[in-house]
Amino acid sequence: MRDILSNFPRVNLCHQPTALEEMPRLSEALGGPRLWIKRDDCTGLATGGNKTRKLEFLMAAALEANADIIVTQGAVQSNHVRQTAAAACKLGLDCHALLERRVPGKGDDYEQTGNVFFDQMFNTQIEFRPPGLNMNAEAQQVAEKLRSHGRTPYFIPGGGSNETGALGYVSSAQELLHQLWENKLTPKLIVLSTGSAGTHAGMVAGFHALDCDIPIMGISVRQPEDVQIDNVYKLAVKTAALLTDKPLSRDRVLVDDGYVGEGYGIPTDGTLAAINMVARNEGILLDPVYSGKGMAGLIGQIEGGQINSDGEVIFLHTGGAVSLFAYEDQFLAE
Ligand SMILES: *Cc1c(COP(=O)(O)O)cnc(C)c1O
């Protein structure tokens, strides 16, 4: 297979290919189709996760710009900020992160444990922000201030979700297609959780560029369906334009917003049940913000009959288990 990414600047941060594993006990427990899981939780950088693939392209751009400090933003328990901070250390750069207090009703421990603990270990300069601001604009202001003090900042948007970062998920799409061919699999669906949209958009753009028409279902962790489809489609179009001249149809972007619950970072009973079920059947850790909601969506679609028991389905595990430590009380209460 040709490598559609060979012309893009890239640094090596990610253990790849990530494993594609079968989940026979989960399939049986659900009476569902054969379930497989692509282990992008195991990308290798500081406990791994999906942002590492994006950072291979984003950090290459930062180095080309001669940056000495990365500026980015996320929610308090951002996996993106943790992986960015680690990548900055590995490349000898500083990192300045803004953390939005996006999730209501969390105690002090939430701002110290899990991802925040690791951010501090990587010597990230952290500033907290109240909820509801335009966080990318806030981060760009910080970058400009650093520039006026003689630094050379490189701004990475929340989730690493621009067309450069989304190339990381073109890489995952390309890798997955190779693994499907090796394992003689023809799945009928890919399921993933979708937030800042780069993962979903990169997968859609990658499949489109590689002429693969397997549908990709994004389980929204935050936005209503129409907003999320818009966000993913716009970014997928920009990403695909880097790879091919073929027009990308909007119908390629599928989103289910039925598993968001009360909002970003607030797990539902279904999220917690999905995390426990996958832990107890497969020994795999999901997370309460993203992959747990994604899995709740996969389970819900099997139980609701939208996914029947024929054929094979692949779940893309995007990581995030570090934030379980910020939610221990909710599991103990269960
Ligand atoms: C960021 C993140 C996602 C969502 O990916 P986007 O590219 O932001 O849509 C999913 N899972 C985990 C664990 C994440 O950290």
C-alpha cells in the first residue's frame, strides 16, 4: 500500500502500529457482532492516547517554526495537554497550557490528580480559566504575550484539532486498513468517540483518500449531532484537501449524540457501566470523559438493534484512563 503521508513533516512520538485485538468475551456478553478494538490508548507517550498521533505532525510544524515554547489549552483533565506536555519535554521545548474549569461540581482533588499531576511532572506552566471563554483565543493571546517577551511560541489548538493534527488520524486510518487486510477482516462499522473532531475528521479523510467506504460512527461526548457533524465535516474537508482532489460528501460523517448525558466530562450511568463491563470482560481500561461514552454508544446501538449481530465492528480506543483517578468517587458510589 502506498503511504499517503510520506510528504508531510513528522516527528516520531508514537508506538505504531498500535495493536488490533479481538474482544470475544465482550461480544459474547452483548450477544453482538464480533468486536475488535484498535489500541490507540497504547501509543506509548506518557500513558498514551489519540493526541500522540496528532502531535507527530503538530510538533514537526513547531520545530519548523523554530518554536521554543508550545502554547495549548484543554479542559482541566485534558489528555491532550498531558500528551503535548510530554512531547514538548521529549523535544526540549517548554509548554504553557490553559486549563478550562469546564466540568461543574468537581472538588479540589480533580485539579491535582490524574492528568494535572502528570502536566506538573512535565513542568508545564499551567493557568486555570473559568468555563465558557473562547479558549483558543485565550491561548493565542498568551502566545502573543510570550512573543512580546522574546519567546517563539507555537500555538496548538484544543485537542490538536486542525488539519495538521488530523493527519495523525489519517495515519491511524491507513494503518487500520493494512491490519484489516492482514487479518482478512471486512468490518461493517468503526465506532469512536468524537470531541474536538480531529480524530473523527482524520479517519474520515483518510478512508476517503484511500477509497475505503467503511462507515465511521462518532459518539459525541459534548455537542449535539448537527453541530458535531458540522465540526467534523469542515475539518475533514480541509484535511482531505491535503491528500486528494476528490470531493468529500457530508454523508460520510455519522454522529450519534444520544450518549452525552448532562454534558462534557459528566459520565452517565451508561458510561460507568460500559467502563466496568469492558474492564471485567476484557481487562481494558476506558475513560469517563471520552472512550467510556464511545463504548456506551457502541453497547447502546447493539442493545437497541441499530447494530445487529452479523459481521464485525471495530472500536477505536482513544485512551484517557489517566483521568479515572479524577472520578474514583463516582465508581465507588456505584
Ligand atoms: C481528545 C480525546 C478524544 C476525542 O478526540 P477528538 O479528536 O478531540 O475528537 C477521545 N478520547 C480521548 C481519550 C481523548 O483524549
